[in-house]
Amino acid sequence: MDYYSLKMRASQQVGEGEQKHEQHISGAERIVNRDSVEAVCMAMVRRAMTHSKGDPDFINVKIEKVHESDIQILKALPVTRVDVDTWQEGLEKAFGLIAPLMGSGCGLREKLQELLRETFPMRGAMLYDIATGNRLEPDHERGVRATYMDALHSSEVDGCKNHFNEAIVLATKVANAPGMVAEFCVSDDPNYVTGYVASKELGYVRIMKMKEMGDENGGRIFLFDSRKAKAEECIGYLQRKKVLVDVGV
């Protein structure tokens, strides 16, 4: 059976004159069978038109045929939930989980805080090499995006965002990329304060509070080890490999 990759991106024009630029406000992607294409596309547009960040000036929907033989099936990472009282405690928990995976060294938590701040204006994720301390994204503003993924056997067409389901699918694909050590994510949705850290070793660790409600800042860091794989291999997998994740539902 053949599938179709559906991708939606919505943005606004912000600023004036030389400061005028596009700002991302909504995005979604699915891999569905032929019969679901129309309904899912409509749901994606509805999602873009009802986003909390306002009305989009541009909506782009891309439809691409995908052969079943090109799809990799992955088992979802095991999930752990961590409850915290404050967002500061949540960030501390996240940094504490990731720091040991980055190896020995002083100031690892401070470095992670610095890297997180650098991701706030980025459109995609930062690819940070723990072996050299260098950023490896070809374009530091655009970052790296993990694409071509969905949940296996998913027939949902609702345009509402399901943060948890989308995150577990993305985190599972990212964890299986060549050379990947871990992922750190804080949502940029002002109405969603939950974030996560994930890796093959940790699984998917959902931390229930990692920022203040109403905060539009968020970011994603892919921690990569260039001693285990080439950056081009990792980026190629993240951006081009078609993946369906068995979430066991």
C-alpha cells in the first residue's frame, strides 16, 4: 500500500520595513493512506486558522506520495512522567538527566542553559556536537527539522494539536538517528508548559512544567556525537527518512 506525506506550515508577516520577516505560527505533518488525504488536509488548514498565535498570512500544504517499502517502522520510546512544582525545578531535572550523557566537564548545566536560549529565535532544532562543542546546522537560523513521520495505524484527522502524541513520534525518530545522544525540547506554544528529554537510554521523559504559562519562548536541541557518525548522515536521516512509530495504542 502506498502512503502520502502531508505537511502544513503557516506563518505571519511581522515587523515593518527592513525588519519585516515571516514568523512561524503553526505546523503539522502526517503520513496517511490515500483515502485520508482530503480530510487530514482540511484538518491541518483548520488548525492553522485557529492557532493561539493569531491568523496566518501564509499557509502552505505539501502532498507527496510515499512508497511503503521506503518506510521504517520504529517502536515508540518508553514514557516516564516527572511532576514538578515550578518550571525552574523542571529545567533543573532536565539538565540533570542530560548532563551525564554529554560526558565529563565543568559547567555542563550552564552550557545547556546557554544553548537553550540560543534556540529561541530558531525555526528548527540546534544540532550540537558534544565531541567538539560546535553547532553543526548548515543554517543556524533555520536549524534542522525532523520530518516525514507519523504514528503507525493512525487514522485521526482532528486538526487540534496533540502535543504528547506528536512529541513521542518525533522523539522516537530523533533517538534513532545516527550519532544521536539525546534530545531536549521546550515547546514554543505559550499555552503549553510541558517539555521533555529523550534518548534511547532515557526513553521519553515528560517533564510537566518547564516554563511559565504565556511564555512564547521554546526550543529544541539535538545532542549529537561526531565520533559515532557523520553530521550529514544524521541530518539526512532526520530530514528525509520516512518513519512510522508504533505507539502501542
